[in-house]
Amino acid sequence: MKRTLSLVLALVIVLSLGCVTAFAASPDKETYDTSTTTTTTKATMSTVEGALADVNGESDWASQINVTALDDIAQLTEEQAADYKAAYEALKDATPAGMNASYLFYVTPKAENVTAPYTLTLKMADVKDAGSCVAALYADGAWTAQPTTVNGDGTVSATISAFGAVAIFTK
């Protein structure tokens, strides 16, 4: 009887510690379900950073711009975060027919000499022709297509007219 009671009490303590840990999660970190916006959205920093090849022809893009994925939205200013959330909410309606949002990220300048427009080059070996990739910028409450070029080397270049939320749509 004492063993059973001890086991039950130990189980209650372990379970209660798990609940305390669950409630201690950061309230600033919001969770975004990207599967509801389109079929696929790679919204983590590791996938965005892995896809970026260069900015304005410079491979050291990280010295020129800050790229923020949805999972790191707390790094943005309050105004930028609100803009990013609005872009995210409008993403499903902005997705071109037959395409998915492959990437969604927020771009801010890091270096003073980086101005808009700027050209992002992304590694996207699965994109074969110009009709299979569209870059878009969220500005003034709407998504607008940006000039996009499919290069012959497995990369896509997009000239983005301003800093803010950027989405890359692919077939």
C-alpha cells in the first residue's frame, strides 16, 4: 500500500512539474501554422539562410541585410512585426494559382549602404523556368509581384523594390 501511494505521489509530482514547464513557455514567441496558408512554407531561419546565395551579387549577404523568419518575429520592431503578421495573414489570398509559398521572410537593411531596390539570389535547383517562380513583396497592405529571373545555374534572382515581407512562390 505504501509503495502504491509513493508511486502515485511521485507520478503526480512529475506530471505537475511538466505542467509548470509548459506554462513557463515564452508568451512573446508566437506559433505560426504555415500549412494553413499554402501547401508548403519553409519559415524557419535555417531554411531561409540555406536558400540565400547572395544579395546584390555579394555572397556575404548577412553583412548587408537582416532576414527574419516567422519563428523569429520577436527580433523585429513592433511596427515591423505587425506588418509581418499582416503579410502572413494575406499570404493565402496572394498565392498565385497552382503555386505554393516556398519561402516567407522579412528583410531589413543591416548596412547603411544597402538600399532598395536590392536583388536577392536564392538557391532553388527545382525551379526550371520563369513561369514556375514568382517573388512578391508585401507593402502598403498588399502583395505585389517583383521582377524574378530563373538563372541557368539552379538559382533564382528577384529584384525587390523595398524592405519588408518577401514571399517566394513556386510550382
